[in-house]
Amino acid sequence: MGIAYLNQDWKNLADTSAVKIPQNPLDRVIGQEEAVRMAGIASRQRRHLLLVGPPGVGKSMIAQAMSFYIPRPKEEIRVVHNPQYPERPFFEVKTQAEVLQEKEEGSAIEGEVVDPRAVPQSVAERLGYRCSKCGFYSIFTESACPQCSSPKFQVNSPSPFGDVFNVLGAAFGVPSNQEKVTSTRKIGDREEIIVYERYNDKVRVLNDKVLERRRKLEKRSPSKVIIPLDRNPFVLATGASETELLGDVRHDPYGGHPQLGTYPYERVIAGSVHESHEGVLFIDEITHLGQLQRQILTAMQEKSFPITGRNPQSAGASVRVDKVPCDFILVAACNIQDLQHILSPLRSRIVGGGYEILMQTTIEDTPENRMRYLQFIAQEINADGKIPHMAVDAAVLVIEEGRRRAKVQENRENALTLRLRELGGLVRASGDLAVYHDSAIIEKEHVLEALKTYLPVEEKIKKQYGNMGAAVASEATDSQKSQEYMFNYHNHIDDPSYQ
Ligand SMILES: Nc1ncnc2c1ncn2[C@@H]1O[C@H](COP(=O)(O)OP(=O)(O)O)[C@@H](O)[C@H]1O
Ligand SMILES: [Mg+2]
């Protein structure tokens, strides 16, 4: 076997740096053809997916890769203050176009920004840009004129003919140090209000139209974006807490006190079910959710889920936003032995609107699959970023180890293991040794050295104690032996992969 076994194409490669890594993340998944195909279909058709299989075979990788096919989110979700009943904020869905339009309106209310020399001199003086003595212009933060040193902000002499800008201030002798000056200007035979505002070293000019838009915006009920338009369509929820999964309303120590407290709508926090709206909600080890699986089912059926305060002691408990949208694709993962603990209506929901997939644990040992293994090694090295590439004859050793593990763990002949997380560990350990030995490439000897230490601990135990049972018997304390604790140990012993 060895090199001679490999096909022509990569016999010529010196090392893994020449291996092409696919752009599409689903193509980076090795040996899970069915899962990859179904993931592609599920993401385009918006179907749910249940991935069943042992750890480290690519379930998370596939779920994550699905977002490659998911279009960018088109909706933004906000909670809006309800003035009649603050503890029942509304939600509001804004389309991309609406969000864009609001942004434009927002920048339109910025008004026109001009140089202080472009506004009437008296305005520039009142805003603190122009020295009324010598006419020199400087920024308002300088209280004295840099040219003639006279103070810029003087107490105006009260004058009944005080200009239209500052009649009141002038009458009471208030210094003409203003952030804002309101005036009027004639356009044809129409007179319009015009406001000049300080804006760093410039002046902002706001006309009727801009002021009107501002007023309109201010009249709008205040709101908070809880699901922004620009978001990752892939949301990971691993054994998540209830609040993380379903959202919450934060506690307000001032209990919504009108002056000190915050409005209920400001304290609303979305859950993973909402964050994955229009995207993928990935729940690893779904059975760890226990009873929470019911809420997931409800969210899937309704495509919406209320957000309420989940701590009954908290001031948030009385706050609720009803029917917050959560239209997600559920990708759930679990081990074979946990399958029975999935809430059965949830499972039938997935089967009814999606697919259940059993992950593979091995692939046949063929030249093509060895090439895929090589791709896997290159991917691991790339992703790690801290280790050099691997010589092809060294990679063959990794492949041989994959073959050995398929035999030891899965009892398959002529196969390569797909428990690739563990094998990725071997690649990294070899890489670390190459770095340690100042080698620019991972050589055979580094893999051989790593193999000595990089056995699964169960295999090490078997070497040392003969078998797992003997190890447990000799190491368990008396109290462990007498307790149910032992049951956990037996779970491992019963694992067929280590018999
Ligand atoms: N089928 C595979 N193809 C390529 N790499 C894999 C595969 N399975 C696992 N890996 C590697 O192992 C890591 C862990 O895999 P992961 O998808 O988290 O496994 P799981 O979710 O099944 O426990 C991945 O990030 C990847 O580096
Ligand atoms: Mg995982």
C-alpha cells in the first residue's frame, strides 16, 4: 500500500499546500454524501433537518455550511414602545427597502453642512465662530479670538433693536454663546424658518423641510431593533438556556420608574429562535433541551414566539411582546442513543417538513477517498493557521491511521474513519511537533511521534490495563463502586467502538 496505492494525481504533489480547498463549505465536508445533498436541498427548500450520528463526523460543519445557500435576511424586527400600555410593546417588521428609506430620511435631517463664512455674520458671531471685533473666524471652542484676543462671547448690550436672532437673550444680557440660532429667510415672497447649528468647525443649516422631517421622526414611537437586517443567518444554540433560546425581558432595578427606569420595550431581548428568523437554527444535542423541545415545536408551528420576562421575580415578568416572528429552518443534531429522547411530536414535525439523516462513520478506502482525506488534512492545516503543510508521505500515515481506526472503532475492513474531529487532532499534534523541531513541513517522523501520544485515551487505557472494565474496576473508589456512579462508567464500556 502506501504511496503506490495513491492515484496519479497526487502522487506528484510534494505536500498538502497544493491541494485545492473548495470554496463552497458543503464541499469541504468529506464522505457524508447523503447529508450534504440533503443539506443543500433543505436550505434551498427551507426544510428541517435532523442529523443523527456520533461526535466529530461533521454535523455542525454541515449545519453551518447550509447558510451558504441561504439568501441574506430581508426583514428587520423591532420592538416599539406602546404609550397606552408600556408593558405590551408591539413588534414591527421592516423590509430592506423601508430600512433603507429611513436611513436616507435620517441623513436628510442632517441638513446642509456649510463653512461658518457662508452664514450671516451675526449668526457666525452668535455661534462663536466669528470675532465681532476683528471679524476673524475660529472654532467656537476657542472662547477668545486667536487674532485680537478679545473674548468672543460677550454680554450683548440690551437693545430694543436687538436682532431677530436673539431678542430674548439680548434683553436679559445672556452671552451670545449659542449652539443654535433660529432665523427666518425669504424665498421669493415666502418666509421660511431656518436653523443654524454648530457642527464641529462647520455650521449645519436646517430648513423648513428638514425641520418638518425631524418633527415627524420625533413623533414616531421610540423603538429598538432586536433583529437587525445585517445578521448571520446561522444561529447556534447548544443546550441553550431558556432565556437564550426564547428571549427575555431584562430586569429593571427601578421598576420602570418614569425618570430613573428604562421603558419595557428597551429591555426586550430576542432569543435564538428569533435571531434565526429567515435563517438556520442549529440545535446541537437537541435532547439536552428536555422540556424546552415543546417550545421549539410551538415556534416551528406558529413561526412566531412571544418574548416575555422569564424570571418571575423580575420586573420584566410583566412585560410581553406577542407573536414575534421566528421563521427558521431547524437543524437538530443528536447521537444515535439519544434518538428516543427527542420529543415525538417534534420529531414527526421534522420528518413531516424535512429529513432525518444518519451520518456515516466510515468511507471505503479507495484512491478517490484518500484524495478526499488529503483535502481534509489540507483544510485542517489551513483552518489551524499555526502549523505548516504536510508532506504527502506523512499524510499517508494519517490516512493509514484513519484506516486503523475504522477497524478498531467501527470494525470495518478496508475503510477510513469519518470521526474526523479526532483525526484533525492528530494533524495538529503532528504540526506542533514539526514547529517544535523547526521543520518547514510536517514530515513522516512528526506524524509517527504524534501517533505515539495521540491515541484516544480509551485505547491508551486498553494498552495499560488490558480492557476498560479492568481499568474501571481497579481505579474506581469504594464509594464509586457502591453508587450509581458506576452506571456512567458502564455507558462507556458498552460503547461498541471500544470493545
Ligand atoms: N466529514 C467531515 N469532513 C471534513 N472535516 C470534518 C468532517 N467531520 C468533522 N470534521 C472536522 O472536525 C471538526 C468537528 O466536526 P463537527 O462538524 O463539529 O462534528 P459534529 O458536529 O458531528 O460533532 C470540523 O470542524 C472539521 O474540522
Ligand atoms: Mg458538533
